Amino acid sequence: MSVRKMRLVVDLIRGKEIEDALDILRFTNKEAALWLEKALISAVANWEHKLDNEESADDYDLVISEIFADQGAQMKRFRPAPHGRAHRIRKHSCHVTLVVENRYALPSEENEEAEVAEA
């Protein structure tokens, strides 16, 4: 998908909470919304896995702290045209970067900061 089409949807969910962003993506009538919904669910699952415990992401105030789409590689193809000619077709792609963070510090992070301050 081209970067221009993806950025239309990326701008809708930047800075939103996870539940709000998923609701926006489910009701957005763009193909990019399907791809971003999958990426967002994957990012939340990765965040849960990073905690290494049995807690779910629903217990935390997760927000999309950073999201942007950059241009990726182009696939170049040729389509036959009349009179033995060919027209070039460029199939665009993009890279999406999505960062999910907790709005407030986790309890373990607060303890580490307190230990550093004491030392």
C-alpha cells in the first residue's frame, strides 16, 4: 500500500488509547485500517510478552506513543500496451512504525528509579 494512503489512517489514531484506536480502525472504511489493526494487536501482544507475567494489557493505560509510515521499496512491473509497447507500473509499499507505551510508569520501573535515587 502506498504511504499516502496509509498516512491518512495513521493520523487518525496517533496519540489515542488502545481501545479508542481499535474502535476507530474497525469503523474506518479504508484498507489501511485492516493492516493497522493487525499491527496494533500485535504490538499490544508484544508489550504483554515483554512483561513476563500473567497480567493483561487491559489492566494498564496503554497509548500509541509513536506511529508513522515511511516509504518502502517499489516493485516495478510492465503491462503490455497496444502496438507492441509497454507501460510501467510501480507498486508502492510502506513501512509502519508503531510504539505502544504505558501512560504511567509500571510498579517495577518506579522501584528501579527509587533505588537509583537512593544510591
